[in-house]
Amino acid sequence: MMRKLTRLALATLCLHGLQAAAAVTVQDDEGNKVTLDKPAQRVISLAPHVTELLFAAGGGRKVVGVVDYSDYPPEAKALPRVGSHRQIDLERLIALKPDLLVVWLHGGAARQLEPLRRLGIPVYVSEPHRIAEIGPTLRRLGQLLGTEAEAGRGADAFERRLATIETSYASRPPVKVFYQVWDRPLYTLNGSHTASDAIRLCGGQNIFAALPVTAPTVTVEAVLKENPEVIVSGNRPDKDSAGLEAWKQYPSLLAARRDNLVTIDADQLVRPGPRILDGTAALCERLDEARGKRSRQP
């Protein structure tokens, strides 16, 4: 009898040890600790860039819900929608029985997270401000998803390519850049956004990096005063125009005079996921083209 009890006690201890080993704790981008008893199996993404990160971390098969504009990779298009960054459909989200939410704290959806937290659903906040933070983010998501090996490989490849880009453009002459998100109203991104970090990696200088708001509205007069050498705008298939043609009416503007009005795939430059290196590489090439015009044009 004593031997039987001893074996039972040892088995119980082993079980507890396995459960403890399965538990995982990581820190999100707000500095909060996120703890799961075991790797997540039913994950909901509340931002398009988060969807891309989850798939890149090897967790695509565990994603059960996403928000609007989660269109990459192509498999994400078939996933159930639970609203947008402005408005979450709480009933639909809860019906999907998630064991992890990965969120972006912008728009009206941020206000809806509190009731979900009260339900005990773990929440991981994704808010990279520098491109170099994306590799570690992939690794942390891999821990939460139980896909550490695949996430690690993705992070390693990302960081190698990032290092190559950084080394290639570190000593290039600076280029003043205005990043135009949209023209009606005219607004841009400040230095805390990953798109601004892409500009920096290419040897560019975001003319509105110092503004305190992440996505501030600006005036045409302010842009003309800064006189950027290059104006970059995101080219999106759901928009009629990038809005760059209007700058051609200002011949004193250096970017217009030298025809340095550039469009880059917005999703590849604004979403802080692995594809941002594609957008960064394209941007670096265009800034190099602008440098090449200096000796040929006034």
C-alpha cells in the first residue's frame, strides 16, 4: 500500500512538473507580463500586422479570428472576421472561444478590451516602434504559440536581412523625406512609427519626426517650409490615388522639381511585420535614385 501511494505521489509530482514546464510567461510591448498555462490553441488577431506576425511565427493554424484588412498571407483572407480596429464584435469574438488575444491599442477597439480582460482572456499588446523589435516579437509569439522553432528561424532570417540593409545604407548621404499617409486631410507619421525607422535605415531624415503625435495632420505650408528632397506615399489598391500629383504645382519644392515623388506599397512599409523589410528595401533604392539626381539637377 505504501509503495502504491509513493508511486501515486511521484506521478502527481511529475504531472505538476509537466504542467509547470508547459506554462509560459512573456512580456508584451506595453511591459505587461502575459502568462499562459499552456501554449495557445485558439488565437484572435485584432490588427492586420498582428495577423502577419502570427503566421510568420508559425501560428497560422491556431488563428481562429481576425479583423478587417487582415489580407496577408492569403490564407488569412478566409478566417472569420470579428470587426475592425474601430469596432470589435464582442459576441462573435467570444463565440470563437479564444485562449489568447493579440491586439493593437489604437482606435475604438482599445476601449472594448476591458470586458474581455474581465472574462480572463489573456491579452498580448503588439506595438513595435522600431524595426529591430520585430525579430524579438516573433520569438515571444512563438513562445506563446508553442512554435518556438519556426518562430526562431523566421526571426533569425529577418534579423540577418535587417543587418544587411542597415550596413548597406549606414554611410549614405542624408535625404530629407516627407512621408505622406494621405492627402485629404494631409497627414504624416512621426519618428515613433516603424515607417519612420525605415526612412532612417535608408539614410533618410523624416522631416516631421519630432512631432509629438504618431500620425499628425500637417499643412502644405509646413511641408514647403521643410522642402523635402523626396516625398513618399503609400500606394494602396483600395485608394484611387496616392495624392502626390498635387505637389507638382509647387516648382520651388525640391521633391517636385527633381521628380522625387515616390510610391511604395503601404502595407509593406506601415505594417510592423516581416514584410516591412521589402518596403524598406524598395524605399532605400528610391532614396538612392534621388541621391543620384543631385549632380544632374539643380
